Amino acid sequence: MRRSCGLDLLFLFIGVPILAALVIPATSRSIRNSKQTGCSNCMAQMWRMMGNYQVQFGGPQKRMPHETGDAFWLKLSGPNVRLIDASLSDIYQCPVEGVDDPGCDFRGPAADVNSAAPADGDPVGADVDGNHGVGEGGNVIRKSGDVQTCAAGDPLWARAAVTTTGGNPAVPPEVSWKWPRWRWLSWLAGGMLGLMLLTALVRALVRAGGGEGRITFWIAFVGLAIATLAGFVDCDRAIR
């Protein structure tokens, strides 16, 4: 009976950290992917609104705004346009960066989009470099309306550096006001979970006694430490 109890405890306290190591990274990756998708949706919606601008304000030639850079996007909320109401101004913010600041987080075309210069495959908008993290690339929207998530080494990301300009300077996640709050929250939650499991392990060690109890304790403790560390590192990346 005593041996069975020890094996049950061993399974419980090794299984929980392993489960945490599997679930936490998957959850954190899902969070980041969701933010990247939200970022691309913002770009796509702004570009679709440009179609409305052409119909309502583009004249007989159905032109888009002549402005360049982020002013191109902000034209949609101009005093004589207001296709995007002030209450919906979060469309100009990159969800991955997570900083709510005035203006627009996205680069706009470097040249007048009504000219023949930007081809359909050329980028007309993109994340400001650093929105998704330093050296992490970002989303790019082509003149055709397609949005693509690019790595820092992607040729399309390099092309966007030439054909787009402007946008709010990216705020590195390390100095973002949201980052410390989530960092301490994750550490607090992890610390509480670790304390609860460690308390249970100590009790199991006292009750089981002998070599079996010590083996149960140390194996579970190492497993918990590895799982917690892996989870925090991956959550850091997702939050960034």
C-alpha cells in the first residue's frame, strides 16, 4: 500500500510538470499567432476602406489619397472623410506591439499609389520595423490587397523597406508599459503553482519516508523546474 501510494505520487508530480511544459508553450504560441492575425486583419480592413474612399471621394478617376507614409492610412479618419470613426482608431494600432499611442503603427506607401510606380505586387503598407519585436519582421500588405507575415530575412520585408515609409516608432516590448505587468503576473502565477506543488511534495516526502520518498521528491522537483522555466521563456516570447 505504501509503495502504491509512492508510485501514485510520483506519477502525479511528474505528470503535472510535463503537462505544463506541453500546454504552456502551445498556449503562448497561440496567443502570439492570434496577435499577428489581428495585425494583418487591421491592414486588410484599412485597405478595403480605401476602396470606399475611391468611390466616395476619389472623383471620376476613383483615386486613392495622394498622401504617403502613415498619413495615407490616417486620411481615412480625416475631418472631411471619417470613413473610420475615432472610436475605431485602434485599427491603426499593431496588436503585437500592444502599445496604444496616437497616430498609426503602420508604414504607408513611399510614393503616390495612384501613380504607376507601385506595381500590384509591391508593398504599400507594412509594420514599422520592431512592432513584432527586434529582428522579428512583421506583416506586409501589397497593392493587390494581399497581406503576408514576413520574417526579417524575407525578400518582401526588404522590399517593404524601400516602398513604404512612416509610422509610429516601434516601442520595444521590454519598455512597453504592458510588458512588466504581464511579466510579473506570469511569475506570480508560476510561483504560486510551484509553491503549492512543492508543499505537496514535502508532505509526500515526510509521509513516504526513506529512499522512495526522496526519489519522488527530487525527480518531481527537477521536472517542475524544467517545465516552469520552459513555460516562462515561451510566454515571454508570446507576450513580446
